[in-house]
Amino acid sequence: MQTVSVRRKKAMYCVIVGDIVNSRGLDAETREKVTRAAQNVFDRINAEHTGSLMTTFGMVRGDAFEGVLLTQYHAPRIIQDIIKAIYHVDKTVVRISVAMGQLSVTSDDRNVADGPAFHMAFDNLDKMKARKSTHWLQVSFEIGDLVRSLVDGHIALLTALTEGWTDRQHEVVWAMERHGERKQVVGKAMGITASVIDKQLKAANYHAYRKAWKGLTDYLVSMDEYTTEDKSVVEKSYVPYFNMGERKSSQRNFKEALPLYLKALQLAKEELGEKDPQLTPILDGAAETYCFLGKYDQAEILINEALELHKDLPKARMQYTNTLVRMAQVFIGKKRHDDAIHFLNNALEIVRSIKGENHASIGYVLNGIAVAYAEQGNIVRH
């Protein structure tokens, strides 16, 4: 059962759509590899960003894909992950269009969600198709009239910067990103010396390339910071408050995160209604923050509210497992270890059923179970 709301909202969502370039020209074996690579990267993105998604990422209409973010500053990293994962299959290229805008239909089903942000994203995707480029970096960002020319120019320079990259430069640059810019690790993984790495990075203008992506991410963060300030020209919506709460929480600045989550919850209830399941990521985020601050009673109230919103929805969803894990976190804090283990085992069963035994989320849930047993004084083996 999907959650759908069909009234126009003031919230700005981040829509990401894309397609595979020249997909009809791929042979059957390559197409199968591309499809598998795409699904793997979407699974990873959906697991890593569960609380920041309105819809999960996945394939639609054959060679196309899409997803909707609440937290738009994750977009640069997500699109880079998609590009790299698919390019590694016989240098297959994708086009990706990102649009910040409103939705007239909000839903946790990407095939149902619709509105102006989707229209902008697809329009820009069509413009990219018309250029018939074969470059591996084909990206469009639509994030508002005020900065359209600046962002378009930024992306154009980034594209030009990377147009002449050799295969070796691709390998070295992406290895640097994958291994946290640790040259010693990169050198060992690739079997090359530090001097060779430096030479390739210089030829690829690596530092300018990374600075360009960071600049775009920083701008997307600053959009939320500006909107959550008390400026009368900005119409208030829950999304930027939620985004800033997520960011402060990831920085472990829980005292500043909590009021942002609570403000997001207040505005979301006004905008979406008291019973909209799309409130659950905010409730989960606020509850987790209460836990880190040692306020377990307040956290339990919010998680019970989230569980009530989940009640009539399918249980085989990652967002539901997220809520179960948050409740377990509450019970661990309250020394109710048996209750915590019960919720974690339920979460583990769901993740295994929808993602399989080897999914990254399995380890996260197992770690929670191990913590609960350890605090209880027992040893658990899975």
C-alpha cells in the first residue's frame, strides 16, 4: 500500500531522473550487467539514505531511473555513485537531471509521485538527449531561477574539465574518492607508486574537480541554512528544517539538531496532516536525537507515534525497519534488553526478506543485536 497525497504543497523536493545513453545499442550481455550494476548501486543508495528519501531509487520504463530526496545536499554524491557504478560496465554512460521544486502528488512510490519538479527534470533530460553527447559526465541541475546561470556554468566547466580524462585518470581519481584520498591505500590497491598517482591527479586537475563538487554540495546545504533563518521573504516548509536536523545529527551536534527536527515535525503536520506516513522519517530522526541526549521517554513517545503511522502499511519496507531499530535504541537505553532484541529481530527478518542475506543493512541490525546482548551480559552468534 503506497502513501499518496494529492494536494499542492509549498515544500521543495529534490527529484533525480536519468537514463542510460544508447541503451538500445547494448548487446544482451552488457544490458544485463548494466541492469545488475544499476540495481546494486540503487540498493546501496536506498540503504545509506533511508531517512532522507521520499521515494527509493530504482529503474522505471526500461532504461530510465528516478528517485526523490528530502535532503537535497546528498544529490551530488548520489549522482556520482550512479555514474561510476554504471560506467564501470564497459564504459556505459548515463544522463542525470536533478530538479528542486514542488510536487502536486507526493507518494513513497516513485511511479506515482508527480508535479512541477518532475516536469522540470524531464524537460532538462530531453535537452541533454538532444545534444547527443557521448561524454561520461552528463548532468543537469535545476535549483532555482536566481542561480540557474551560475549553476549551469559551474556544471559546464566541470564537464569541460573532465572531457579529456584518460582511462588511467578515471581509475586514479575514482580510487582516490573511494579510499578517502589516502594515496598509500590507492597505490597499494592499484599497484602504482605515489609519484604516478600525483602525476595522474595533476593531469586530471583533481583538486579543481573535487572543489567543484564540494562547492555544489555546500551551496545545497546553504539553501537550507538560509531557509531556516528568520527571513520573511522565505515561505516556511518542513523540508529544510528536516535537512538541517539530519546534517547537525550527522555532525553529532544533537542539541542543535533536536529543535530543528521538532520544528520540521510541527510544520510537516501542518502541511501534510497529522496522519501522513511521510512524517515517519522526521519522527525517527527526532527520536534518535532524544536517545543520544539520554531522553528515552520522549524518544519512545515519538517512536510509538511513528509505529501508529506504519500500522496500515506493508511491513516489508526499509523505513519501517528504521523505526523498529530506533525503538530498539530506546529500549537499550532503558535497559529493556529483551524488548530491544525483539524489535531488532523483527527488523532483521524484514531486511533479509526484502534485501537478502548480504545487504549492508544486515550488519547494522546485527550490530544492534550484539550491543543489546552484550549489555545484557550474553554472547550472540549469527
